[in-house]
Amino acid sequence: MNDIHITDHDTGDRLRRSLGIGRRRFLGTCTAAAAGAIAAPVFGAAPVQAAPAAGLPAAGVPGRGKGHPLVPEDKRGIILYTVRDAIGRDPHSTHLPSGFRAVFAQLARFGYRQVEFAGYSQHPDAPGGADLGNVKGARLLRRWLDDHGLRARGNHGFIPPSWPLTKEDLDTFKRQLEIACILGMDHMGTGADPTDSSHKADWDVAADKWNTLGEIARRAGIKLYTHNHDAAYDFLLDRGPLDAQGRPTRSSGIRKLEYFLSVTDPGLVWLEMDIYWAHVAQYKFRTYTAPDGSTRTKIFDPAGLVARHNKRYPLFHAKDGVVNTTNGQGYDMVPFGTGDIDYTTFFSRVGHHHYHNPMVEQDNAPSDGDPARSLECARIGYRNLAALRRR
């Protein structure tokens, strides 16, 4: 289990004071987070989750000590969805960091150098007002980012839902590209899959749309990316008997996102792997019905997919989980570096350490009962991301 007690008293005290919480409560929260990282069996024999060799760190435990960091300092980022409660709360109701400007300052103190936006809204009483998703607001955000040595790397924003494109959707998309350029982003994307269908014809339509949008983004100097959850790694229905609507009901064994990679232009469309959800997919989607009706097993290898299409994955979500075989997902989400996903092996296998941009994410970091928790989880995530070392 990764020990995440605060051992640097000066650093811990500075964090505690900046968050406005007592030392006992702060240490108690960190200890509770560490307690979630219990030992658990791994699923299958995919290389990402294979048992480590003797002398190497166990799954979920950052490689420590000497050696080059797996994630260079300037590549350590966080998606602001992790601390969305801090961005959205009323600064007049709390002494905790609130709103974009104060949260940027706190994240920079932790050591982060990159952020990924999840929209541009905050509490209306925070500096700049409620909606910064416009040219004036983007300039203000850019100034705050620059003040704290942070770089905006991407955003989960607007991707037109319609196809063919409507003029209204196209105009909105272009406005979002303008905001991205002001913020200095080189990527813009969405938190949704290209389509929620399992049928090849629908993925062909999605590919046409994304190639078109990717060309528009390219002209603005932006790389367009899609962020994916577990469903995108299920098997594509592209073979076998047709259903009543004339759609295939069986699979050749290719996964939906693998097919999307094959039919989109690598110079126009990029991807952001959420490593947690890719491991959920490894647990959930292990078999498919072949064209002859037989059931076949094919274990998903997240790092292997990235290695085969390495330059198409400029961004990652670095999210951790503890194995749980009772919840249907295979994992329970925990602070980064305190779970069972072997990030040392993952980042070692995909390589290109100065190309990829891992963003710490924890969907369940905000807590109604503990308003300081999301920032505490962000701090834990940074420390464990920085501790990863090359083997």
C-alpha cells in the first residue's frame, strides 16, 4: 500500500494553513485515503496488470528513489473537474480557495504546471463573474494562468452534436476555438465518446464528422481530441446476421475505438485515454460473439493500444482505482497513486515521456461533508504523479 501520510511537516503545514483546516483533520483525511488502497487480486493476465518482477514496485505504488521521473515536471497536470466544487463555491461563504483565480494559485503551490478545463463557469461572486467562456473571460483566465506559471493544455467543451453541421453549431464551435487560442491551448476536446452506438455504420458517420471538425480545428492551430470511457472499448458490431433494422449483430473482434482510430485522419483527430476507464473496460469487455456464433475471449490491453498509436494520445487522465469485483465496474475510484492500477508499468510501456500529458483526475474528489477534500486529493495526486520513476 502506498503510504500517503504527510511526512514533510513544513510542506504539510503550508498546505493545511492555505486550506484553512486543522492539522489533525488534515492528516486524518490523508490517512483515510491511504486506507482505501488495500491489496487485491488483478484481473486476467494483460501486461498492464501483470504481477511486478522481484524488486519492482507493486501495482499502484509509485517507483521511488533515484532515477528519472516518468512524468517530467512540466507535464504534470490536472483536469479542473477534480476540483469543480472549489471553482464553483461562493468565496464569501468560506475561507477555502474559491473560483478560478484562487484555485490556480493553490494548484501551482502543489507543483502542477498544466490544467485541463472542464468548462469556464464559476461562482458569480468569484473574480471575473460566473461565465468566463467568452473572449473577455478567456483573457482574464489567461492572465491568471500566466501569473501562476500554469499552462492550459485542453478543455472538455463543445463538439457539435448534429451531422451535417448546422450554421449555429459551427459558429459555436469556432467561438470555442477562439477561446482555446486565447488561453494558449494546443488541444480542444470533449468528455464524451464520438457515438454511443455499437454499430459500424454509426462510427463511420462519427468519423466523417470528426475528420471535418478536426480540419477546422487544425486551421486554428488546435488538435481536436475525444475523451473516452469504458463503453468505447466494447466490441464493434460489424459482422454476422442482421437485425430487423438491417444492422450487424456480431463482431469481428475489433473494438469500437480501435475502428475509430482506423477511419479517422491521424493528422486531424486525437484521443485522450482515461486510464481508469480503460482498465474498467479491460474488466468488463473480455468476450465477443464471432460471426460464426461462437464466444471468443480477447483481453483489452490499454497500454498496448497507446503504444500502437502513440502520437494519437497526447493527453491522458491519470485516475486510480482499487479492485472491486462486486460493483460491475471492477474498480472503486481512489486518489491517484493509492490504488491498484500499475502506473509505473503503464507509463514505462507507452514511453514518449516528453510528449504525453497526464492530467490527474478524481471524479469523486468533491465532498459535501468535507469541502477541503478535493484540493487535498489534488495535492495527493500531484505528489504520487511526481514520485513515479523509470525502471
